[in-house]
Amino acid sequence: MADTLLVHDTFVMAAIVADTSIPISRLTDTVVISRDKLEIKLVKIRDTIHVTGTCKADTIVKEVRVPVEKIKLVKAERAGWLRNLGWLIMGLVVVAVVWKFGSRDTGRGT
């Protein structure tokens, strides 16, 4: 019989940083574009625009269901004669009692 084991698989994404430069003459100020974990900066330095993009680090957690068989515990059986040890002892006690009382009867005269 199969059962399901739930495994949390975690993947950590490192931060990604990239930058480039684009010459443009009309930009007169710094522009910052930001959304969720992404941030892009456009900075004008003389006749060049410096573009910097950063994606902040993130952790992705995925739940994976893995089918596994249930472990069934089985009690070990005793070895052959150990399984019947109680009956063997009881039989020896009965034989000893019969022998003890039987030997008393033979000692009496007729």
C-alpha cells in the first residue's frame, strides 16, 4: 500500500545585477523604475545614460509529493523449541508430580 510523503524543495535565487550605457542627449534627469523585486535606474552623465538593473534575491519553495510504501512492523517469531518452552516446563512439572506421588504409593505394603 503506497502512502505520500510531502517534501519541501527550496531553491534560492541569487540577486542578478546588470548594467549598460546608452548615449542620449535629451535626458536631463535620473529615472528610477521599480516594481516588486526589480529596480532599474537611468542616470544621465554628460552625453551618456547609465542603465543599472537589479533583481533582488528570492526564495522559491515547491512542495513535491513523493509516493512511498508504508513500513509494516512484524514481530519476530521465537525459535522452534523456545516457542513451546512454556508447554515443555508444564509437562516436566506434571511428570515430576506424578513421579513423586507415584513413588509414595509403591512404598506402602500390601
